[in-house]
Amino acid sequence: MLLLIETKQESSPASPDALVFGSTDPAAVYASWRQKKPSPTLPVLFHLSARLDHDDFAALLARLMALEPDGLMLTDVATAADSQRLDALLRVEEARAGLADGSTPFIALLGGDPSGFFQASAIAASSARLIGLGLDEKAVITAIKAETPRHAQPVLETSRSLVQLAAASANLPTFVRPCSLEDPDAATDLLKRGFTALIGDSGKAVAAICAALPGKSGL
């Protein structure tokens, strides 16, 4: 399982398999977190949005790569070109840092741009760096303007299926950031449906996953 940290106040429970730093300034959130935990022992990923224009995207990527992440999470993916842009820019950043070409993997997260679901298979096959295809259920709910998660269930079911089928076609693991994950039964259900790993955005969510699946790794 992964813990998404989006605020400087968010604390990290002891049991996720990796940490993902988000918000509009993930580097600042990470810096704040490092003040509390100067020697991180978990893999660190940063997320950046495919919606950023080229200059902003490249500038943020350069800033994040200077922090030597273990990987990245690309959000709001709409087309294969989004992941291919990241792939190309990573090649440049790795060369500058003296890293081996292809040494920085990433996960593509769908949901922020609904059109991405219609390109899911192409996205899944778009880069050798891609180590997983994910679904952001909260972003889907926002995109379709559903009043509650319950009202969004038909669309969420379709979204889950599209992501899982696309990932299966490329032999990739699947990740999901559920709309609600503080119930152990919800965590169990998603994994039984075939999702490989869950993304919790709070300590309570990660605790619920641990309670439901003690000893099971999400990576």
C-alpha cells in the first residue's frame, strides 16, 4: 500500500510500503516531512500533473529529480503522449544526474481527465518505465460532479474495469485511490477484485488496510 501525503501536517504511519508526496508543491511537503524524519526508510515517490504546460512540467520535474526519488506518479493522464512526455524528460534529467537511462519508474494515474479512460490501453503500453496503471476515484467523482460517492458508483465501476483491462493487456499491476478507505471491508473488496495496491490518503486509511490485510504488501 502507498500513503499519499498532501499537507505539511500529515503524519506517516509505520506500515505503508511507500510514500507519495503530492499537492501543488510536493517538494515543499517532502521538505517539511523530512524535518520530522531526516532518514526515510520507505521508498519515496512524487506526483506531478500531466495538466501542467510544458515549461512548468519540466521545471517541476527537474526540482523533484534533484531530490532523488525512487519513482514518480503521473496524475491527470489523458493520452499516451502524457506519459511519453514524462519519459522523454526523464531521459534528459537522468543524463544530467549521471543516472542510467530508464532508472526512474513511474505510475500513471487516471481519473483527473475523464478522456484518459478511453485511451487507457494506449497509455498502459506507452512507456517501458511504466510500472503500474492506477485509478483516482476521488478525481472521477469530482470530474463527473457527482453529489456523493454512492451516486458515482456506476461510473466508478466502469472506470475500475477499464483500468484493470488496460493494465492486464500490458501485464501491469493496478493501483487505486479509493473514494473512501477507512473501512477494512472496502480494502479487502478492492484487492479481491484484482487491484494490486491501494493508495491511502490518511493515516486512518492505511490503518484500515493493515487491519484488513495484516502482513500483505501492496507493492
